Amino acid sequence: MNNRMTSLEFICWGVFLGGALFFLDIWLSDMYEDRHKIKQLPPAPVGFKHTREEKAILCTGWHTCMKLAEAVTYESRSEPLEGRRLVAQVIMNRVNHKNWPDSIENYAVWRSTD
């Protein structure tokens, strides 16, 4: 009896498993979102830090993170890194304030209409 999978069976199982993991990620992602729909990762182990490249890759998967990056780039293109961090903090403070747009997407659209 031959217990080996054919290539078609292997591909089908791979697609099935990938789809199951995708939907599991979508279902569990609600646990890590705050009220502004910013997906938060679980806390990293003590002493662990992502590199800048890893942070950029993580950010491209989330629309809100990309909008925040666009807004920071638009408002502080020529600033050093610390200045861009401060601008990001100001944007988040404005989003949390009642007199400003209530999400980063709305803030980015509001700023582009000025």
C-alpha cells in the first residue's frame, strides 16, 4: 500500500490549511484591536525588539498603520526620527480628542482637504 500523497492532494491540503489559518487569524484579530481599529500585537518577550525592516513589513499589512505612516510623512517629511515620532504622537492625541476626526483614516482625509 502506497501512503504517499500525490502532488494534487498536497496542493489541496496546503490550500485548505492556508485558508483555515487565514480565517483563524481574522477571527482572533478582534482580540488585539482597540477602539480605533489599530491592530495591536501581543506583548513581546522581555528584551525582544523588532528591527526597522520588520516593523515596516508588519505595518504594510494594516491599513490604519499605513495611513498613520502617510500622515506622518506628509506632516514631517524633513524632520529627524524623534520629530516624526512626536508628530505621530500629536496625530494620535488629535484622534483621541473630541474636536478632531475620530480615526486615523478620517484624519488623513481631513488633512488632505486643507
